[in-house]
Amino acid sequence: VRTRVAVVGAGPSGLLLSHLLHTQGIDSVVLERRSREHVESRVRAGMLEQGVADLIRQAGVGARMDREGFVHDGFELRIGDRRHRVSLTGLTGRTVCMYGQQELVKDLIRARTEAAATLHFGVEDVKLHGLTGDAPVVRCTIDGEPTEITCDFVAGCDGFHGVSRRSVPASALSVYEHEYPFAWLGVLARMPPVASELVYSAHERGFALYSMRTESLSRLYLQVAPDDDGSTWPPELIWKELATRLGPDASEVLRPGPILETSVTRMRGFVAEPMQYGRLFLAGDAAHIVPPTAAKGLNLAVGDVRTLAQAFARWYSSGDRGPLDEYSATCLPAVWRAQEFSAAMTWLLHRPADSTGFTERLRRSRLENLVSSRAAATEFAENYVGVSRDRIA
Ligand code: FAD
Ligand code: DHB
């Protein structure tokens, strides 16, 4: 098998990259370890920055997002029992769009399939060879058959636990990593909306977030201990804790429904530099992880593949390798901006187990400053809706 770009992983990064390449007339083969059903039902992120939603529209895959997603122009911040609205449009003129990651994945798989793309699921034993030469080779097993794919480039879009980053010699990568002393218990519940916008709550018992997917599906998160495995959270306790942390007026309208899924996500920051090695380019979670608080993971992944697709387009249209050589340097400032903002928002909203009266008063003062200073709120909102990559490049 021969293709121009071998894409490892059919998460949002790999699928969107393959689609963007297709719109430029560049063929690719996508290799995904899990089944299509698994990939389409994996519940993860839900918030798209306006710039990301715009890119999805421009790429011709935004029709269902526009019909079924919710555009939000602000969110609520609760500090104890106090409610404060952060107006994203008032502060930045921009919005965000709530649309489940797995819905975007479904839309992308459909678009790729309709374009008769080569998309393989259930692919085993992916191994990358010859990355520093001119014609890398990907060996893998497709439908039980050993297969060899010769390509011009490999796009490593296979997430944090994928094979791509691990195919780079350790001496060629610098890794920067931080473990946060928090985890999130995430719940997907059949339940009408509690509020029309997201509610971020900084409660003395810990952080809670109310978010949504559809008119009848809600997504909720609770800060839990970093070693919590979720087993000590029967549904009654989850609802009780959510009601306490989201505050009296939310708990009045909180009508607990069937919990469809729970998961625990440990919080870590991670960046591998550079995001490329020879003819391998890493994008999305394969290159970096952020704690989920600011919902930047998916948005960063889309930013990476936009940059990468443009760089490939330049190479194939004019033979100019400059943008490909600059890929990592172009992405990293945005990655670190998101990393820093995600860290700041995490420390602002979570209560560490080892907090003291002093550290909690510092945190309270930062929250008060955010809700009383337009300058502070503007800086926060700019980062929340997403800083343009052109500005920080
Ligand atoms: P992924 O979505 O991880 O896709 C990688 C794909 O590669 C997967 O389909 C995987 O099966 C495949 N793969 C892996 N190894 C191989 C291999 N060896 N061969 C072939 N294929 C392989 N972000 C937010 O913004 N907000 C959130 O609320 C949020 N919640 C999250 C909850 C969880 C549990 C997790 C894990 C992540 C969450 N994220 C969240 C992060 C966000 O979902 C990711 O940033 C996003 O999925 C990145 O997309 P990706 O395509 O780069 O990677
Ligand atoms: C969601 C997750 C987040 O981390 C966030 O800040 C907003 C929304 C969500 O999954 O809906």
C-alpha cells in the first residue's frame, strides 16, 4: 500500500487531519486500533472555541454541529453561594460552542466514509520505520493481514498512550510533565438542563462543573482525590455532592436522572518537544496533555492539525518544506499558553487537600479579583475563548 500521509489514530486529530488533507487533494490512510463503535461512543470533551467551530464549518463538516450544538456567550462562576456571570461576548466579542467530541468524531467519520477514504479500524501492532529517511514505512495488521504502508509522512494522532511518540528515540525528545493533586469524576446523565449556561463552582468541598450535551443529556464533574477510582461513589452520593457544590438554586432544579456513564480522569500536564522527528509529526494528545478544567485538549488538537494540514498543502503544492520544518515551533507557543491557562484555572477552582487558611485566602482573593476587575476578567475570558495562534506565534 502506498499513500502520501499515513495517519495513526482516528480520534478528532487524525480524522480532521485526513479530512483537511482530502479537501486539498492530498490522500491519506487512517489506522485506528479500536473499533468504529468504540471510537464513536467514547465520551470526552464538549466545548469548542469559536475559532475551532469556524474551522469545522469552513471544512464543510459543521452542519450537524450548527443544528444540534449550543452556542454560549457566557458562563456562571459560583464562589460558595455567590453567583457571578462571566460574559464572554461582552469581554471578548466571541463565543464557545457546546458539542460533544464523539458527535464531532461521528460527523468526521461519516464525511471520510462518504469520500471513500481509506479508514481502517481494529488495526493491530502499528510500528513506524524509516522516520528519518525519505520514505517511512508503517507496518501493522489489518483484518488479520500483515500490511506494509509506504508513505511520504507519518502523522502521529494516536493520543497520549499511542505508539507514535514512543517511536521517537528518547534522546530526540524533551518531555515536560506535571501531576496535579486532583482528579475528576465525570458523569453523563439523562437529565434536562439545570441551567442555560455552564456552571463552574469553586466550593469549599471542592470544584464542581455543570455542563451539557443535548436537551436531555447533561455532563457533570466533581473534583475527587487523585487516587480515587470512582468505586466509592454510588449515584445517591454523586447527586448529593453535586447539589451541595453547585449551590441551593442549582440543586432546586437538579432532577437526578439515570447515570449513563461515570469515569475518573487524573489531571496532568505534559508536553513533548519538539512535536516532530524526521518525517513523523505529532498532533493533539500524542504531543501534549492538559488538565481538563479549561477544556483545551480538543481545541489544541484541532489547532495542531490545522497547522499541519497547511504545512502539507504547501509542501505538495510548491515543494516548500519550510512550514513543515517549522511545525513544532509554530504550535508550541499555543500549547504552552493553553498549558499555563489550564494550570491557572485548575488552581483557581480546585481545593487542594493540603490547603491551609493562608492558601485558601489567596485563592479567594484571586477569585474576587476576577469577578471585580474588568481587566482580570478580560484576560481570563480571552484565554477561555481561545487565543489566536497568530497572536502568540
Ligand atoms: P484521542 O482522542 O486520544 O485519539 C487518539 C486515537 O488513537 C484513539 O482513537 C486511539 O484509540 C488511537 N490509538 C491509540 N494508540 C493507537 C495505536 N497504537 N495504533 C492505532 N491507533 C491508536 N478535553 C477537553 O477539552 N474537555 C474535557 O472535558 C475532556 N475530557 C476528557 C476525558 C478523558 C477521559 C480523556 C482521556 C480526555 C479528555 N479530554 C478533554 C481531552 C480530549 O478529549 C483530547 O484532548 C482529545 O481527544 C484529543 O484528540 P486526539 O485525536 O489527539 O486523541
Ligand atoms: C466540559 C468540560 C470542561 O472541562 C469544561 O471546562 C467545559 C465543558 C464538558 O465536557 O462539557
